[in-house]
Amino acid sequence: MKTIVVLPAYNAALTLEKTIADLPPGCADKIILVDDASRDNTADLAEKLGLTVIRRQKNGGYGANQKTCYRAALEEGADIVVMIHPDYQYNPKVAPFMTGLIKENVCDVVLGNRIRTRREALAGGMPFYKYVSNRALTLAENVVTGQNLGEWHSGLRAYSRKTLETIRWEENSDDFVFDAQFLIQSAAAGLRIGDVPVQTKYFEEASSINFSRSVTYGLGSLYLLGRYALHKSGLCKYKLLEPK
């Protein structure tokens, strides 16, 4: 099965090389970096590292970047797509375990779970308010959707081609709520979602949305969850939650 790693990048020059160095040899047939009009030399560095680079001429946002990533991966014939943030906040060494669950037909979607224990998450630098909000949102999302994930808000993910050909990710937001939409759509489509533990790493160079954007993201996630509940109950139908 052809595995392609995609890196949605914005100003990641300080951490890109570390991220690539920690990818286990042979875990990917190709690595594609999509540069979202970075103000540093992320794209140039990626080319020096031998990656396939797509340069977006205008910054379109996190969701828009991922859309470019997935289109490119599908065009390259990917059977499995692994999305890794090139800011080194997630440990790429777990990528083979994530893809293994898809190759063995155990899961369609696999997440990296940063919250194995409260102590580990906080020791890794996760702000306390983010830990609390992550726990609360994840609990609500698990209860409503019937899932049992360690966390719903990880930026380390692996998807089967089936997943990308089933849900309407192209119609999602261009902002950070794209990730929440993607998982809600996957749950609505009955796709099998699982996770593997990954260490928590918050540090100065790693990207992280601020408090106000975190609040906006959280409210957006709850809004999506409400739509999911209405959709599954049959009271309302939302095209975004219907399979293609």
C-alpha cells in the first residue's frame, strides 16, 4: 500500500529538519510539504531535504493547506495518507504504528493521542486550560458520537484512501475547525476511528493557537457536535455529514 506523508507547513523552518529526521526510514513512499506562503525559508529548506514541495502563493489557512495536501496525495495514488505537523509538536516515530492499523484493516482513521495521563500531558507543556478544554470536548464528542478516543483534537493523523474518498472534506472550513469537521464527518459515515499514544511536546517554536482562537475553535466544535446529533436523529439532514 502506497503511503504518503503530508506536511501542512507555515513558518516551520526551525523545526522541519527535526521532524523529517525522526520519521522512521521506509515508513513513507513520498513526503509532500505544502507551504502556506511562509515568511521564512520553509519551502527552500524542504526542497534541500529532498521533499516534494507545493508553494501556495497566498496564505489560505490551516484547513485550506490540508485540502491541498490531500488532493496532492490522492493524485499521487496514495492508499494511506499521514498528516504530520512540521513544527515537531508530534513525534513522527509513531507513524508506522498508525499506518499499520490501516494496512491491517483495523481502522480507517488513526489519531495520535497526546493525553495518555494528565501528568504526562501537563509535563509535556500543554497549557492547563487547553488540557481541561480538550478533556471536556473529547468527553462530549465521545458520548454523542459513540466513539472512545483518548482525544479528538490531535494534529497527528493517518487516513485511508477510503476515508478521503468517502467524506466531504473539500467542503470544510479553511480554518482550524477543519480537523473537528473531518472527525465528525468520519463518525457520521461510520468509519472506524482509533488512536495510538504519542508524547506531548509544547515548546516555543511549536505552533499553537492563542486563547481567543482556542475558544472559537471549542465553540465551533460544539456547534458541529450539535449538528451531528440532529443529523443522526433524523431531525435535520446536513449535506456536509453525508458521504459523497
